[in-house]
Amino acid sequence: MEAKDGTTHAIRLAQQPEADALLGRSPLAALTGMLLDQQVPMEWAFSGPYTIASRMGGEDLDAHAIAAYDPEGFAALLSEKPAVHRYPGSMAKRIQQMCAFLVEHYDGDAAAVWADAGSGAELLRRLKELPGFGEQKARIFLALLGKQYGVRPRGWRTAAGAYGEAGSYRSAADITGPESLAKVREYKQAAKAAAKAEKGAKAG
């Protein structure tokens, strides 16, 4: 996130320099990437904010502008090829809902969600209030904030659950380049295989 002195964080989630630079300086881009991170590869999801910003004619995302955008027009913007997501229409709606929430409760400032959170538990609660952020997504984003953005309120690792563990490769929170991306993919594939095997055993 961009600090008051203009410094940014080196993020490697999108695996594209321009898209990662936006994630490193824009709190709203980071939230939007996390929102998009489902049912598509992580790099695709986290490159989405840069694509949206470019198609809106800017270098950053603005919660006020997105919330006020014509819904059909915003869905069309995400649907342009290459599409921002596998389900651009539904994701466009979710992004607008999240931005409208940020406008109503945080004056459009995404960083305000975590800026003064007094504890990890409070931050988790705030993240879960965001449209589109369930328990798991909120915990992953909390871990991402702590591990890569320096947002570490008291008890943040505990609030993030397993995703907050140091040295783990479970989620987007642990991706710092191609090697860690591959490790996270391996973990997810193994977890999926284990769940499938357990389901098969119960059925049998």
C-alpha cells in the first residue's frame, strides 16, 4: 500500500509488473483482486484491478467512480476480451457492491478498513462485513495484509487462522513470485485431492 511518504510494497501476485505495481500502491486494487480470486487462476484475478483501471481510463481505482458507474456499462467493461473474470457480469456486480459499501462506511477509502483496527479480531470482523468477503476470503486477505503489506494489529496471525502461519504456502498471502506461486498451487491441489478422497471414502 502507498504510505504517506509515497513508498509502495513490492507485490508479485499478478506476475505482471504494471498490475503488481498497482496492487502495491492501491488498497482498493488489493481488495478488488482478492474479491476476484475465486474460480480463476490467482494471477488472472489479481491482474483484474489493473485491467479495470485501464479500461476506465485511469491509473488507479476509485471507489466513488466504480459505485456510481452504470451497472450494465461496468459489466460490459469487465466482459471486454480478455475478460476480467470467468464470470464478469456477476463479479462486476460484486465489485460495485463492495465499492458502494466503502463509499457509505469509509468515504471510499479502502485503507480505512484496516488503518485503525485495534486487533486482528476487529480487522477480521471489518473484512467480513465487506460484500463478497466470507470467512475464508477475509482470513486470507488479513494474512496478506500482515505478511506483505505490514498491516499487523495485535493478534493478526491468530485471526487469520492457518493462513497467518509463518512459512506456509496456502494462499495468495504467501505468493511472492513464481516459486511460491507453484508451492501454493501444489498445496491447493493436494488439499483438493484429499477432500475428494475423504468424500469417496464416506460415500463408500
